[in-house]
Amino acid sequence: MEERGFYSISEVAKQLDVSQKSIRRYIASGILGATKIGSTYRIPKGALEYFINNQTTASNDVNYDLFGNIVEDYQEVHHSPKFDQVNWFDIGDRWLKPGKSNLTFVDCFCGAGGLTKGLELSGLEGICGLDWFKEAGMTYERNFKHPFVNGDITLPEVKRHFYEVIERQLNGRHLNIVAGGFPCQGFSMAGNRIVDDPRNSLYKELLDIVDYLKPDFVICENVKGLRSMLGGRVEQKILSDFRSIGYNMNVTTLCAADYYVPQKRERVIFIGNRIGRKNYHPKPILSSNNYITTGEAIADLMDHTVDKEFNHVPTKHSPEMEERMRKCPEGQSLYKGYSDAWKKCPWNEASCTIKENHGGVNVHPKLPRVLTAREMARLQSFPDDFIFEGPKNKQLVQIGNAVPPLLGKAIGLAVRYSAEDFK
């Protein structure tokens, strides 16, 4: 049974439909990362996802597209950012005073509202948020004035309610933007076979929502790894699907640190429109030599009193764990083969990517403990008055999964320029 983000060898073997002997061989060869707990190996969730998404396929294997259809003439698709067809808009002059816009947006799969917050910071008007995560919805409702719909969007009654709320909120106005960071876990592969994951349907639901609401613009956000899934065919499928419902899209990878986020978080951003405009992405504001550092973002919280209402409650660790954290070098993880969790953030650089990982969050650079929810929120660029609801473990999930608001702000400014919204 999965425990604290780890899988047993037998669970992984069953999920990948191979023998336990094969899994042990993968671990021994270093292909599959694992942690030895006592005399037993456990495979971290992140290590398994990396293994699944980075498998190579033999030339005589059958290949599949995004939804499991056989591809007869499979070819690798070049997805290097340097070959992206990107139109850059210099957002620097608009950053401090973006001005208020009349453009409206809804945020599908909104979580706690990182992207929503960013788009509002860019001057756009939020109309409604949608997500299934109860505690994230509690956070969303606390921090935004517009409605939130909690539910499974695959259910017709939930989708119908979502549309009704949007129509009521617009009150005759036009919907300009649909934003959505659809889950990408459903795109994972086992060997050369797509894992049967119902979360694939959420991508198709987003397509249906866009096709029904027909906004002027679409913003899709996802993990950088999506670009390499199925040799780039997932990305091409997304571009083709949106083109088929009238949206011309441009896509590239953005680094959050380029837009004042104290974190080197990379995300793939699709921007499309159906009104014949040129799609713009935000030109980076900062370069790597002047990024906001971890220390600059959270130093003042080192002496901050424990404050549950401020989401600043330090985790207590055993003396042995504290010692391990002290000795762990900056930029490295406490656990071999699990590079994405229990990683110590560099103090004098922008933070490594913030993830919740079932409690195995990033380690504080100066103190022998993991980061608090508020420290994580700072590194995600959430303002201090953005308060997260639910128990601490749910707060960490919300923050780790969020789009950094300042990255969202940069995207919003670029879309406003595409929409010729600036006077």
C-alpha cells in the first residue's frame, strides 16, 4: 500500500505489469530510483513518475498517441525551446502599473488559485474558479470575491452548474479567457504503453469547456515534462486538438524566476486565440544573475513566531533527522534517488522547485527542518495576505501544486497585449 509517497516493489511491478524481478533489476541498474528503509526498498512517487515518463521504446515496438490509438508512422517531434515559434512582449513597462482591464477569465482546475491570483494582478477580472479539491476550494473562496465551483467536472451536473455560474456572473458580458492547468499524470507511460488513467479525460473536458464557452483566448499551463511525453506527440496533439476547435496556439517553456518569483520553476505555457490575433508570451524581466534568492524571500521568517493563522507552523523532527538536515549540502536531497523531495534550497540563489511530496517538502537552508507552508508560499510568490485553509498537510499540497502568482501575472500581461487591451 502506498505510504507517505512511497511504493513497494510489488506495487510498482503490478502497476507496470512486469515481474518483481524486473523491478529489482531496474533498481540495481540505477534506472529506477529507490530508497532503502531498513532492509526493504521503497520507490518514491517522484522516482516512479520519472521512470515512467523517460522510458525509451524499441524500434519494433507499437507506439500510441495520447489516447491509446496506434500510431503507424511514429516519429520523434523536436520540442527544444530554441525551436519554439514565440512572439515576445516586453512586460517591463507594465509590471508595476498594469491598470485595470475589462477582460474576463475563468480558471479551470484552479486549485488554491495561484494562476487566478496572478491573472488578477495583471488587471484581469476573475469570474469563476473550478476544482474538485475541497480544501483548495476553501482557500479559493477565502481569497477571491468571485465564485468557486467544487466538483468533478466529468459529471454533467457539475459542468452544467459551472456554466450557469459563469453566465450569471457575466450578466450579459463576454468571456475573454479560459485558463486551465489540467492534470498531466494521466499522460504517463509504462514502457511504450499509455497507463490507463481516468485523468486523461480531464484534458478532453477542458477542450469541451473551451469549445462550449468559446472565449477569445485560452491559457494552458503544465509541467515542463509534458513536452517530451511520447517524443513530443502529446504537445503536438494538444496543439492539433485546439486548432480543430478554432484556436491557433503558441507554446514555450517559461521559468518563474524570470518574473520575480524566488524559484527556478519551469512550466510549459500554451497561449491560443480564435480571433486572429498574434499570441504573445512574456519576455523575461530578470536574468539568472539577478534572480530573487531564497534568503531574500524567507530570511525574516526565521525568527517569526509560530502562527497558525499565518500558515507558519514549523515541523518538529527527531534529533537524528535534524542532524541529517544540517549535514545535507544546499541543492541536494536527503535521499539518494529522490532528487525532487527533501531537497535543501540554496540560500543565495533562487529556490529549487517547490513541491509538497506528501510531507517531504524542501529543507530550510539554515534551519534543521523543512519549510513551513508560509515559507513555501513566499517561494511561490504568494502575498502574505493570501491565507491557506485546511490542515497543514493539505496546505502543502495546495501550495506545491500552484502556479506561482507572479508567473501568472506575466502571462496575463502578455495576453492583454495580444488582445490589444492596453491603451
